[in-house]
Amino acid sequence: MRIPTITPNTEGAAHRVSRLRASFGSHGGRTRVDAKYHDAPIKIAKSFPLGGPLAVIVMDVSPGLLEGDRYEMEWTIGDDAHVYITNQSYTKVHPSGELGSELLQKFALAPGAVAESMPEPVMLYKDASLLMETEVDLAPGALWMGAEVLCPGRTLRGERFHYRLYRNRMRVRLGGELIFAQNQRIDPASQLLGAPGCFGDLTHAGTFYAFSDAIGTRQMEAVREALDAWPMREGQSWTAGVSLTHKSGLAVLTAGTSAWVLEELLGEARRALRAAVPGLAPLAFRK
């Protein structure tokens, strides 16, 4: 017997807010967690010292983002601290009505701080709706890097752009000045996503951003050369572009036919950028 899908009536309903806040400091050249707070179902599962930097894994003990869920995460990185942030598995977004789901993040970086936000891909199920919003506040001398991979749905179940709505907003400030803003909206029911100039025959999208007053043409060329030399994978198609943003930033935009290819590609962009930024030692973290 087929189990019917029930969408709750969310008229007049408010989001269920879960919060995670963490601050980090550098102590004797090693980054440590200074303070943290969380509401279920999200928390920092564990931290991993990586010499000087610190890696943290965010755990979500729920099945994923459900109708009306809002996750709010705030990351404060102190002077000369270095944090690598990831999560345990894909961010799964379940079907919802008009209320949708939200994932909001704020990063505040002090002088000399480094934050690398490298989560697993986002998976939007059929009829899902998600707002992702990121705010980054950089002090001079700080560096923020972030990557995202967006899946079109559960492709093995035939889901390709069957979600309701995906919105992604981002604002970056350096020394209080707004240096970058983007507002992305994917509405599969009203957009021709398979048209040339959009996704075409590709299905997955990936982005890698980096912002710092240390980023310029040299870093962009290093990333571009690395991606130009990156080998194709058998049975996979992908495309990528690299450019500088308006000020003190770099953007890598990619599209492909699977999430793992884009994860590898964006990982290569991150490695090339790190090698081109003075003072950044190689950093590898495997879960």
C-alpha cells in the first residue's frame, strides 16, 4: 500500500529555530574552542587539532531540514585563529509547503583569522524549499573560504529539479565595507533550467568563494591554472570558471553531472588558492 505524503498546514506558523554559536581563539599558536552553545538537533560533534588549525564537524541528529526548520549558526574566529568547518553528511531538505526551510550562517573574523567552510553537498528532495543565507564580516588581514555543491534531487529516484524553490543570499564585508553581494534564485517550475546558458545537460552546481585583502590576480591565475590542468573523469562532464570579484575576492563557479566530481574540483581550487596565499601551510582533513 502506498503511504500518502502529508504536507502540514503552515498558514500563520513560525519557524522552529535551532541555534549553534561557537567562538575560537589562538593560544600558543594553536586554535581552540573558547565557547560554544547549541540547540538540538545541531551541535559540534567533535573538534580535531591539525597542528595549529582546528577542524570541527557539525552534527545534525535529525533526518534533515523539515518544513519550518530554521538553523542559525554563528562563528566567531579570534585573532590569528584558524578553523576548518564541515558537517557529517549531505544537508537533506525534505518536502515542505509555503513555510519552507532556512539555513542561516554568520562569520566574524578578527585580524589574521582564517575560516574554511567546506560542508557536504545540499540535497533538495521533491517539493523542498530552502533559503540559505551567509554573512561574512572580515577584519583586515583575515581570510574566509567557502564551498557549496547543490544537487538537483535524488537522481536515482528520477528527481531532477523537482524541488519547489532554492534561494541563496550572501553578503561579505571587509573592514565594515560591503565588498560582495549575491542573490540566487532557482525556481524549477518557472525557469528553463535545461536551456543553453543555464544548466544545459548538466545537473549539479558548485561554488567556491574566497575573500581577503591578500587575494588578487596572482591567486586567481593559480586557481585557474590548477583547474585547467585538472583531468576529466570517465563518464563525467563538467565546466568551471574563475574570476576576481569586485574587490578582495575570488569566485569559482562550476556545473557538472555528479556531486563528487564538483567536490573534487572545488577541493583542487581550495588547494591551489592556499598554495598561492603567503603564510598558509597545506591543510588536509579527511573524515
